[in-house]
Amino acid sequence: MTGRSIMLTIRKERSLEYFKKAYLLDPKIDDDILYYLGQAYHYSEKFDSAILLYNRYGRLLSRSLDYEKSKKSSMRFTERYLNVTMPKS
């Protein structure tokens, strides 16, 4: 996915349009598409949308039958979620 490549650059917020298009074309394009969308909204400073997508992704992970993937992804998800929701001191 193009969006994932853009996430590796300094202009991460540009990935949002690509992730949105990919999701609209096929919501099952990638198991982690909601996480990537949340991340793109996060980098675009659209924090309310980012939190909504991180929450949806978290709910999907909690229902996941693939325990190892769920465990690994939930750690990554939690770190990202805390960075968005916790106030900086």
C-alpha cells in the first residue's frame, strides 16, 4: 500500500488520503487498515478521528482468533493510543 510507504517519510500526514481510498475500495484490504487509518489521522492532527479508529481497531483485536497477532498488535496499539490520549506534561 502506498500509504504505508508514505508513513516512512517525514510527511506522514499525506498518507491519510491513500489509506482512506484503500479502505473505501476494499475495507478488508489489510488486517490492520483501521490501525493505519488511525495513525494517518493522528499524524494529520485529527485526533478525534484517530481515537475512534484506534478504538475500532482495538475492539477487532480483542475478538481476534489469532492470539499471537492480537498480542503483538495490541501492544503497538496501546502505545499509539496512549500517545494520542495522554496529556503531555
